[in-house]
Amino acid sequence: MLYSVYDLWNRSVAPLQLGAWSCSQIARMAYSHMGDSLMLEIAAEFEAVGLTQVTHSRPKFNIQTVGESSGSSVTVEESVVSTTPFAKLIKFKRAGSVPQPKILLVAPMSGHFSTLLRGTISTLIQDHDVYLTDWLNPRDIAFAEGEFDFAAFVHHLIGFLRMIGPGTHLMGVCQPVVACLAAASLMADDQDPCEPASLILMAGPVDTRQNPTKVNQLAKENSIDWFEENLILRVPVPNYGAGRRVYPGFIQLLAFMSMNRERHLKAFKQLKEYRAYGQHDKANAIGEFYREYFAVMDLPAAFYLETVERIFQRHDLPLGRLKVHDRQVNCGAIRKPFLLTIEGERDDICGIGQTLAAHDLCSKMPMYKKSHLLQPGVGHYGVFSGKRWERRTYPAVKEFIQSAH
């Protein structure tokens, strides 16, 4: 019932929010003709209303060019190379370039779409062919396609690695780090020729007992039955995925907003001030962030509940109890790949040491193949996006891949 009420409300206010966007544009046009700063203030007020529109479709990546060291730019080609009912595998490469080292970039299956990694991709394609897991919104996937659980996530990674071919570098960002280790472990056990050349694990919850954050603590405050009873709903008609059990994206969004209410209110206030004073670059940056932030994605119920229980409550991976279907995940089997773990000093989602724990789990991997990078002054998102990622982290990642290739 709650999802139905929300869906009806969201559809009903959408025309008003679109109207607010139109009014904002009209006010800005009036300013360009009249020069009256009041028009900019009015435009900012309408823009703020329009920005609060919650959408359920993935925004476009809009990665059209990549810069060259010479100062010129090269066109970026984007293509879908594989599709399943739950995901697309998208390839990004520089047009006309010779084949570059291959990276499978695994996006989190979270409350937001894979476009969250737009900045990561834009940086990586300077020197690599990037393949991205583009997870589809469960509310748009037919009920008849069945459940999607943790095992399905792992087997998607294995299937994509086999399709891309040998020598692929596997990069997991945040939540998928555990699934990346599980996929590499199973492939190592099978002596699969498409076993990844390296594992690059960024700010992921390998062992959340290490320096637990507020997010980790919240996951343990209630039983898994509580999560299922209070957070899992069914997608309502007329959505294509009607009847599917999900953790709705709009509930996640409300939770994120409530945790940082003052910060969001301050951001909208700054947006209005920047517009009023003609600082449009700064205002545009805030607007772009919230257009992405309010594009929400549901999570399949089975995958969400298993992730909470196995990774955050029971710590199955570090305790040697994680299984994919009936197969034991043994990170000790991973010997051939190189390993790089990356953490942020100020990460309030994944605490220091949680990703580094992968080094101990990969106990049979030679020490010379293991590297760790702790980024000073960097929060969670700064590990894989923003200027510090571009200027500090990426050069280390590039060098690591070159040495492991």
C-alpha cells in the first residue's frame, strides 16, 4: 500500500515539477532581456522546486569526449555489449584507439544508478577500455524473470569476465567488493582462464567489524526479520515489475536525506544564492548533483536482505562462512591476480581497515602482489570521484594496472 500511495503521489506532482523547470527557464530568459536580478532569484526558487522531482530511470552518461595529454580531445564510444534481464554490460572506449587494458568496473546495486560512477569512468577511459555493470531497476523487470540474489550478482560478474576475456582487471566500488572477491575465488577454484588479472577493491565492506561506522551499526540494530517486515514492499501496478519484492529507492532516499538534513538544506540555500549572484557554474554543479541524487533505483529484496545479513550482520566472508549457492568462497584460492585495496581516511560509510582486510583473506597470494592505498582527507565518494581521485588515486591505479597487466 505504501509504495502504491507514493507512486500515485509522485506521478501526480511530476507535471508541477516540470512546470517549475519551465518557469525557471522563463525567468532566466527574462533576466537576460531585462537585467533585473529579481528574475534570477525567481528562477532559483523555481529551479529548487524542479530539482526535487524523484525519477526512476537512469540518467544518460553523457561522456562524449576525453582529454589527451596534448590538450586535444577524443570522442568516446559507448555501446551495450551484453544484456541480461537484470543488467547491461556497457563498454566505453576512445574512438579509433588501439585496444587498451580492460577493466570491468562493478557498480554498486544501491539506491542510485550506475551513473554514480560517471566521474570514475571519465578518468579511467583516458588509458583503458572500460566495461561497466549497468544494473537495471527492478521495478521495470517483469515478475516472471524471478528473484535476483547475491549468488546471481556473483554469477553476473563471472559471466561478464568470461565474455570480456582473459587479462581483464576487476574493479569493485563499495558494496560489490565482496561479490568481486567471491567471483575471483570461484574462478580461481575452477582454474578459469578468464580469472581477473587484478582485483582493485575500493572502499568496500570486506570486514565491517573493523572500525564500524554509523551505517554498519544501523545494519545491526535490528534483526533481518525486522528489515524484511518494515522495508520490503511490492512494486505496484502499472509498473512493468508489478508484484516484485523490493527495497524501494524512495525509502532509501528519505533515509539518506534525513541523515544529512541540514547539509541538504544548506545546499539548496547555496543554489539560490549562487543563481542570484550570477555564479552559475557553482549553481550548475549543485543542480547536477541533485538531478543524479533524486534518480533512484529499487533493490531486489533477496539481494538486499542477503547483503544486510551476510555482510553486515554475520560477517560471513571474513569468518569463512560465505557461500554462493552450495559452493564455499575461499579467498585463499586467489593466487594469480594482483590486489590493490583503496580506502579514504574520512570515509563515514566504510571505515578504515574494512577493505584492507582482503589482504589477510587472500592468504596464498604472494606479498609482492598486494598493495594498499589510504587516501588522506578523503571521504567515501572521494575515493572514486572528484579531483582527489583524478589527481592522487587514479595515477596510482594506472601504475598498478600497468604492473599487473
